[in-house]
Amino acid sequence: MRKGYMTVFLALSLTLILSLVFTVIEGARISAIRMKFECAADIGLNSVLAEYHRELLEQYDLLFVDMSYGGGTADISNTEAHLRNYLQNNLQFERNTGVWTARDFLNLYPGRVSIKEYSIASDNEGEVLKRQVTDYMSDYSMGALLEKISAGVDQLNQFGLDTKNIEQERHKYEARIDEIGLPEKEVEEGVYEEVPLNNPADIANATRSSGVLNLVLEDSSQISAVKINPEDYISHRFVMQGTGLCQEAAEISGEASELVFEAYLFEKCGYFGQELDKSLLKYQIEYILAGEDTDWENLEQVAKRLLRWREAANVLYILSDSSKVAEAKAMALALTAVALCPELAEPVKYTILFAWAYVESLQDVKTLLSGGRVPVMKTAADWKTGINSIKNVRGSLSDDSGGSGLNYKEYLQIMLFLQGSTDRTYRAMDIMEMDIRTTPGNGRFRMDGCFDTYQADLSISSGFGYSYEMTRRYGFY
């Protein structure tokens, strides 16, 4: 009887002990599942970010993941597949040991892998891109750049150089000459013809249709002949959309500064006189400003704008310079005396002054493209050309890499500052796409196929009947 009593007691004790042991083991399994899920998710989510685009980082110091992974179609489903693969590899474990197979104590496998929120570079008109640029340029001192640009913009606005219509003013005096008309003389019986005025301003004005670059460059054949198809790039095509700049990234980085973005563009992009070997278009800043499909036309458009600014400034100055006005008046009086029409002296004087300012402006553009400097508003000491330059425009222009004032880069900085944010941002992304596509394996790269932050909804299941879910946001911030 006593032996039987002890056996029953031991059986009852073992039942309680084994229940406790199995409960502890099951509790350990549950904790291990949760821990492994956390670890596997962390590894997988970070592994997705580790697939950042190498060329984009190398050339532009930007961290984005290309959703096409070098393939043809950029889609977030590709990233979901990569993330699922990472989870699969880090959750499941099975090892063959000869006859026996060692199975994972947790027996986990991924369930739902879904990415519903992700910030694409072009979202919010490029705010996602500019947020990264702001981070990259955080140590850049903006004081000197801001001071120089502000001074230039203030002068442009003060004198209305960007809005002043010099052409309309010039045509007013030319119309006055036509209105008065030239006298006629009889060359043979019953045949009359106008007495020629021989106004040298007409010679200068005739060159306006030649194109600025053809006038100011010694050898225009040296200009880059690269041509692109704008429809291939983000500023001209349908743009993929993400969910925009996430709140966490915005709070950490703060508001993106347009001036910081401009400084970044001058650090990463080339322009006339400072071309980059890696670039497809050689005049990249000029492309951002003009948006044309050839290097030539982009540079021509920038040169035209420079000419317009310089002509407005030079007309304002020359009309205030009494000695130059006197020279023009003397030439006009001589011309109209020969033409026997002294009443034309006043409008002819002004056409000469406008033509002289035009030639001086061509000289300014030539100086800037040669690496020299030109002040926004001139003094007598800054004036380069003489009145007879209007008789031989091309021959009167000289190379000049000296001077005072602003250089070509600084005029470009003012132009870029005045440009609309949307055009500037999208054309900058055009440039990035052009350059990345010239590298191996990136022929179809697109900026709107790249993300820098994402939120993933994940779930796992266990062969032991457990399942868990989590939502995590990861990114470069």
C-alpha cells in the first residue's frame, strides 16, 4: 500500500512539474517569436535601405532606393518582394544533418508584406529631394552667397533691368525718323530718290538677328552640340506619385531652403566655362534656366537674357553721361547736315546712343563668357567701347577677362534665384536622370522611381499557431 501511494504521488508531482516546464517552454517560444520578428523585421527593413542607388550617391550625394533595381519598371511591389525575401531568409531555418533534420524551434514564415506609404524624390514638387539636399548642405555657409545675390537682385529691381523694354524705346525713335522722312533729290529728269542718312546705328542694329553667341564668341564651333529629347525626362513626362514628405523627416530636417538648393546645384552641376566630364549636357545650369533641348540654345537663351540686362543698364548710364550724349549729338548733326534734314538730329542722336549701348552690352557678355567681371551699373571708368564701335560691331569687341563687379557664375546665381521653384527643381532632376543614365545598367533610371523613406505593414505566422503584426517606418533621415 505504501509503495502504491508513493507512485500516485510521484505521478501527480510529475504532471505538475511537466505542466510548468511546458508552460515555461511555450512562454519562451512566444517571447522568442516576438524577438525574432523584431530582429528579422529590423534587418529586412534596413536591408532594403542598404540597396540605395550607388551612382546617385556617388554623383549627387543623395540616398534613394531605385524601385526598378536596374530593371525596366519602377514599382513599389518590387521593393515589397525584396523585403519579403529578406524576412523569409531571416525567419526560417532548416538544416539537414544526415538522416535527421533539425527544425526551427519557432517555425516562422512571413505573412503580409505591404508598403502603403513611401516618399518619392519628386513628391510635393521635389520637396522630398530638397529635404535631402538641405541635410547634405547643412554645414554650408550661406552668408556670402546671400549677400551677393541680394545685392544683385536689389539693383535689378531698383533699376527695373529685368522688366525694362529697351527695344520698345528704341523703336520709338526709329519711328520718329520714319515719320519725319528724308528729303528727296532728283537724280535724273522726273526721277527722285531719298537722300541717304547713312546712320551707323542701322549697321549695329542689323547684327541683332545674328544671334548673341555668333557675335561674342571667337569660335562658336567650340560650343557643345549635345541634343536631348526632353520628353524622356521627368519635367516633360507623367510623374509617379508617392505619399509625400513624411512628418518625421520634415520635423528632423526642417524647411528646405531654395537658396541652399541653388548652392547645391552650383556644387553638382556644370556651366559654360566650368563643364563637367560626367555630364551629358555640358551647360547644365543653363539648361535649368532655359529648358531647351540643346546646349547651344540653352547658352544662347542665357546670353540673350544677359544682353537684355546689360543693355537696359547701359542705356540708363549712357543717357546720363553728358560727354557721350555730346558725342552722339555731334555725329547726328553731321549725318543730318549731309542728308539736308536737320530736324532728324534729335531722334538720330538717340538711335546712336541706343546702338552704342547695345555694342557695349555685347562687349559685356563677351567679357563675362571670357571669365571677366561686369558691374550691374557702370561708371565712366567701366565703359569699354567708343562711339565708332557701332560702325563695326564684330571688330570692336575684344577679349577681356578682367574688370570689376560680378562674374558669369554670379549672374547665373541671380538668374537661378529669380527662377520659379518648380521649373528649377524639375529641370535639376532632369539633369540627374541624364547623368545617371550614362552609367552602366542605368539606362532607364528615373527620379520618380526612387524613394527615401517608407512605412511597411508586416505580419508573420508560426507553425505552432501564433501570428503577429507590426508597422514600422524606416528611411534616410
